[in-house]
Amino acid sequence: MIKKLLLLASITALTACNATAPVAAEKKEAKPYVYIPEEYVSISCVTHGTGYIHSFAIEEPIHSGPVGGRMAGGASCGGIIAAGYALPKTWFPGMKVKVRWNRPIKGVDSWHEKTTNIMRYEKVGNIYVHFFPGDQVRVVAANSNGASPHHPILEDATVPPAEDQ
């Protein structure tokens, strides 16, 4: 009889330990919404001695979704992709983007990825992704292509400009 009472007391004690207390509702801080005006631009890329870029994509600098900004891009370098890329109308320090590109080596896909800054711009323009040797990437917003002397990185440049904040 004592064994049965002891067993019953043990089961009751263990069951009591297993009970869960109601969890207090988490306080969620309301973060202020900051509106950042954007303009939709096209995307292009320029190679500087890197060889053929099969395809590329660039992440939008404003994180609009739960996982971040969407990736926009497409075909190989050489043309402009009318992608509807959302670019803030005003440049701000720390505008980082993730760039992914495929540079096939001996017929085998070779994907690369790098996070870099968007270079300072005064006026919104199309996005140009510049690929340099050594997996160096620079991203600029400009109203002229790399062949123009008004473009921040000239087409014949062989060394990337310093990556500034």
C-alpha cells in the first residue's frame, strides 16, 4: 500500500512540474515607419577584363520584405534590363547591395556573390554593375553609360575605384 501511495505521489509531483504557466504577452516595440521615396530604374552591367558574365542579379538596397529586398537582374552583360529596380531618390551612407553573378569557367557554371556599397550619386539614374578581375564589383547609379566621359567609372578602367561609404 505504501508503494502505491508513493508511486501516486511521485506521479502527481512530476505532473505538477510539467504544467506550464501562462506566458505573458510579448511587448512588441512599434518601430516608426520611414518613407523613402524611390524611383524605378533599369539595370546594366559592364565587364572590365573579367571575361563573359552569363547572368547577374542585384538586391534592392531597401529591405521591403521579411527576407530583404528582392533580387533583380537577368541576362548577360551588354544590354540594359528594364527591370523596374527600386532605387532611393536620395543616396544615403551605407547603401549596400548584394550582387550575384555567373561567370562560366570551361563550360561549368561558377556563381559568385559579394555585398558592396552603391557609390554616391547626386541624381537617380540607371544602375550599372561593374565587374573587375579578382571578383571586385562596384555599383553606380548614372544617367550615362560606361562609354560616356560623364559616367563615374569609365569603360576602359582596369582597376576598380575605392569602395567608399
